[in-house]
Amino acid sequence: MSRIHQRSYGVKAAPYGFLLPAVVLFALFFALPIGYALWLSLHRVEVKGLGLGKGAREEVWAGFSNYAAALTDAELGHGALRVLGYGAIVVPVMLGLALLFALLLDTERVRARSFSRLTIFLPYAIPGVVAALLWGFLYLPDVSPFHYALDAMGLPGPDLLDGGGLFVALANIAVWGGTGFNMIVIYTSLRSIPAEVYEAAKLDGATPLQIALRIKIPMVAPSLVLTFFFSVIATLQVFSEPTTLKPLTNGVSTTWSPLMKVYNDAFLGGNVYAASATAVVLALATFVLSFALLRASDSGSQQGGSR
């Protein structure tokens, strides 16, 4: 009986043993860093005297003062507004192009489908820093072939590294790199639609445009919602593009985006406590926005289903 009991206990404990490596990795590389960031955000450094010598700097409890400073920081607010303007360009353009390319690749008359799909997806495989450097030098008037061609035609070249043109320049990098991934997600969803649906629509006299608008797009709506969430989250986390372009222009400040401010406070200003509080605020804002968008999407799909 004891052997049977031990054997049954081992069978019951086996799933927990399989889960243990994943739990350990989750705790070490996800839960622990988040907990440490929360702990840092509730503390600050107190400097005594000139701040020299042993014991001159002491870590003390700060409560929610770091959070209050982050929420009232004008630079953080301006960075959030810039990111919202940047996202207003990136998200609709990128998803619109991804949907258009997916619909074009899903047509019957398209040629070199595999090559076209690979060509559109290829920019996504290029690291963001490399893509930002590539486009950054193309934006510089002194080395850009586009500016050279415009000068040869006697036309003025646009300044894409300052003012409102900077948003277009940064958005172009994001759209160029992210359209391929979103296109693959939507195209895969299109390929899963049964062929009988298209055949029935053709028998009813539907044109290819009507099939695309009334059948394909509604049936890939979950993929569109998924890519929309991914795009919004990636927009809120923009960092590498403006950071890479910063040495090329004075139009990008060290706090151009919220994540750049976190980096600036933590590694340039040496205030990891304030940076941790700002990072927590940004994480909570991203979570709340994502949750609100998911609820809105679920309510919209339920209303559409009830109709």
C-alpha cells in the first residue's frame, strides 16, 4: 500500500515538477525585477552635509513622494503628448498598409507571392537601432541621396529632423519596420478562411472588392484587434528610434519620450528611485489603456454578435 501511495503521490506531484523551471524563471526574470523596481520607487537617498565620506548618503523611506513628483513632472507630460502624436501617425498608417498588403497577397492573380511576402516582412528582421541609423543618414541633407536629387532639380529638401517633420521621420522608421509583422499576422488569418466562403460569394455575384470589404475584413477582425494592441503598446514604448537619431539633430531632447526620461533619470541623472517610480507609472498607464481597449473591443464584438 505504501508503494502505491508513493506512486500516486509522485503522479500528482509531476505537473508541479514540470512547472517548476518556468516558475523559477518567471520569478527571477519578471517578478523579482518588478518587485525591486517597486521597492526602489518607495525610497530615496538622503544626503548629509557635503555628501562625502562613509554614511553621508543614506537610503530612506520616501513613501509616494516619487510618484507625486512623476505625476506632476512637466517633462514627462510633454513626452507623453509627443508619443501620442507619434502614435496617431504610426498606428493607422502601419495597420492600413499591413491590411492592404495582406489583401493584395491574398488575391488569386498575384504573382511571386512568397517573394513579395518575404520582401515586405524583411524590414521587421532588421534591428531597430540599425533601421534608425539607416534612415537617419538618409534624412541628413549633407549625405542624403534624396536631398541631392532634389537639389539637382532645383527643389528645396524637407527638414525631417526638426519641428513637425521629426514626427514624420520617426513614424516612417516605425512603419517601415513594423508593417511586415502585422501583415504576416493578418495574411495568416486570411489564409485560414475556408475557400467555400469565397465560392459562395462569387456565385452570388460579389466582386473582389466586395469580397474584401464584406467578407475578408470582418472575418480577420480579431487579427486586426490583436495587431492594433501590439502597435499601441510598441508606440508607448518608443525608445530606440529617437535615442538613435538624437546625435544627428537638436530636435530630439533627452526626454523626448517617457522611456527616454526614465533612462535619463536613472543612468545620466543617477536617480534610480525617481526613474523607478516613473517606470511604474508608465507600466500602470499602459496596463490601464490596454485593459480599456480590450473591454471596448469585447463590448463591440458582443454588440455586433447580438445584432
